[in-house]
Amino acid sequence: MNAAPRLARRAAAAALLVACVDAPSGVVPPPPPPGPVIGAAAVGANPNNALSAVVTARVSLADSVAVAFFTGDAVTDSVTPAVATIGDSAVIPVLGLLPHTRYAMWVVAYGGGRVIGSEAMSFTTDTLPSDLPSFVASGTDPTPGFVVFSAGRYGLVIDNTGRVVWYRRFPNTPGLNFQAQPTGRYTVRPPTPDPADLEPWVEVDPLGNVTRTFGCAGGLQPRFHDLIAEPGGSYWVMCDETRTMDLSSIGGIANAQVMGTVVQHMSATGVLLFQWTPFEHFAITDLDSLDRSGPLVNWTHGNALNLDGDENLIVSFRSLSELTKIDTRTGAVLWRMGGLRNQFAFEGTSMPAFLRQHGLRLTGRSGAGGTFALLDNSGDSTATRAERYRYDEGSLTASQIASYGSLPAVRTQLGGTTQDLPGGRTLVAFGSGRRVEEYDSLGQVVWRIEGDPGYVFRAQRIRSLYRPGVGLAR
């Protein structure tokens, strides 16, 4: 097939029609500027992912380039987002393809108010890896888009039917946390065979290529639980610091190894911009006495990072059952919510309001307070529930405004996350409870992964495979 795809023909016809309509009556319009020229184009396999292809093109006089593609039985054409040309060349990812399927593809070049299509190219996708997990999902009204999580040796993305539409294999598994960032890339902290190794976070682009790594300053070990990558290249990361402490006077041992969660802000070039450590702001007695009695004391266990609207941090510390707000200029602790050092009066809920929480996400800010969602891992003896709270920093009050859980009830002792979605919806991964569900604003299930999806530490919705993490909350 040598003609441009229908999409390119329609766009070119529309551009010509606009030019004709804009010309004054009786006046011959000047000739249009020269349109783009496609010199060469080729399509190849992506070694990271059989459900994608990489198209390269040499073009001139083009502002941007996309790829149109379809299978023989497709009802309508599909087209990738346009990418800017670099000099006279472009590399265009084609994502979310079907396995072992033949496609026809065209390069579509835009420039000078014109749209030009290349000659057709043929590409057949490969079969899926034999160890790639498979899923089935269902729902009456899911949020449009895809869901990101870690499974087996893969960071992967599924659609609302459960079909895997994107994946990236990691030799030693991706670890538990594979997440999309607001930068449009994925981050993951894969483990290494040697537990003594420093294990940095790794960033991959939508083609699965490694683009950079994120570490901690001072030789500290990065924690896998959460990371914030910022558009300018800097990032916020949690790190493990262990100190030997004599806890014999408070029911512990004389040479206890106490691990605390340090929070660092690192520049794009690896310069330490800010550091906060619990060893300077918390007391070991903030931890329950039973949890500090052994030789290894998991003192704080930071598991979620959030930048508030005032640019300060709110951090979730699981071991303390506490949320802590930290001034990012001075390091001062602004307030503490939950746990033994709770400063808030809770309204409309029994105490403690939440225990061993995971998945803290800020959902809004108004005046002197805001709202957040979290997974209350131990708030009830029979069920783990996703909960939403409203808080006021001026009066130091908080109230639970929503609470909902899975049916049948699931008990999650480890892991799990929440994600705030448009319309008051919430995506919940139940961690070791091995369940992933989306709830509407009334707490009704509108989508779920059927059966047992495994231990899903974090599930996260994205709108696009081409810009993962852009447009929806973390």
C-alpha cells in the first residue's frame, strides 16, 4: 500500500480547505510555504518491549513528526503523539501494540500548514515473554487510561481489561515499587543480589531505556518506598541511616542497631540541597516499647513523600503510625499527626485514627489545611480500609471524611497505596492483601483486577503510555 494513511489525507485536506477559506474573494492567495519532505523512514523492534516499535525518519521542513498505524481489520487509524524533529531527524515510539500482529505504518510530517505521509512500512510484533504475568480486569465505569505496577520480574502497565500493554523486564526483578513520575518517565529501585550493595533508583523512558539513576548523598541506602522526580531534574528521596544506640535504659539492648529514615533533596547533578534526619528531631521513645526491644530497631520506616502546596514536606512514618510535616527551608518539624506524639484532635473517628499506614497522598489544599488519603493497614482488626481526612493546621484538628474497603474484607499488614483520581475516585492497592480496586466517591467498586494479582505494593493510574505520570496525581 503506497498511499498515505487516511489520517494524513484528512489532515492535509483540512489544511488546504482552511487556506482556501481564508483567502479574500477575488484575490489569488500566495503560494503556500514549502511543505515537509520525508527523505527516508524505517521501523524496527524495541528490544525492551515486544508491544512497541521504534520508527526513525529523516525529514526536512517539518515542525513535528508522528506515526500512523493500523492492522488489517482495524476500524479506524491510530496515530502516535507528535514529536519534535531534531535537526533533520526524528525518533518516534509506537506503543501499546498487540503481540504477534502485522501492522502497516506511515510517518506523518507536519510543517508549513501541511501534512505529508510517507510510503507504507510493514512491521510485525513479536510474541510476549513466557514469564510475563497475565491479568483479567473488570469494571462498570473505570477511569480511562492504564494502571502501572510491579509484578514478577516486570514493571508493567495494563489497560482496563487487564491486557498488558507495556512492560520492562529487570534481571533481578524491579522490586516492589514501579511508579510513573510527573516528568513522564518511570522510576524503580531494583534490588541487587548482594544486600550490602547500594541500590539506586533507576529512571526509564517510555521505550524502556535507562535515562539516569537516583542515589542518596553520604553513602546512604535509598529506600524503595517512594521518590519524587521534579521537572527540572532534582528529586526527593528517602534514605536509610543506621546508628548504634544504647537502649538498655528504656527496655532495649545496649548495642541496638537503630535505622531511621533520612529525607534528602538532590539536584539534577547530584548535589545535596536539603537533608532531614530523625536523629536530630525525634526521640527513640516515639516508637512503641515493644518495637524497640530487639537488636535491630526499625525506628521510623518512612514510606511516603508528599510536597504540600506550601512547598513543605509531609512524610508518612509507618513504624510511628505518624504523618509529619517538615519545613523544607529549616528542617523544623511543623506538626505531627498520629502515633505517640500526636498533636491533632480527631473528630468523628475513634482513636487511634490510623495505624501502620501506607500510601499517603495529599488530595487538596485550602487555606490553613487540606485533605489526604491513605491506607489504614491496622485500623480495624478484620479489615484494611482506604480513608480520606480533612485537616486544619491552625486549629490542629482533623476529621475522617470517607472510609471504604474491599468486599470480602481484606487484611493488609504490609504495603499498599492510594491514588486520588478525578471525581473523588480512589485507586487502592492492598499490598500483601493481594487486591487492586478503584472506588467511586461513594466507595463503590467501579474497577478491579480479578482473582489474585499478587503482592501489589503500588498501583497507579496513568493517562498515556507516551507521557506516563503526566496529568494525574501521583
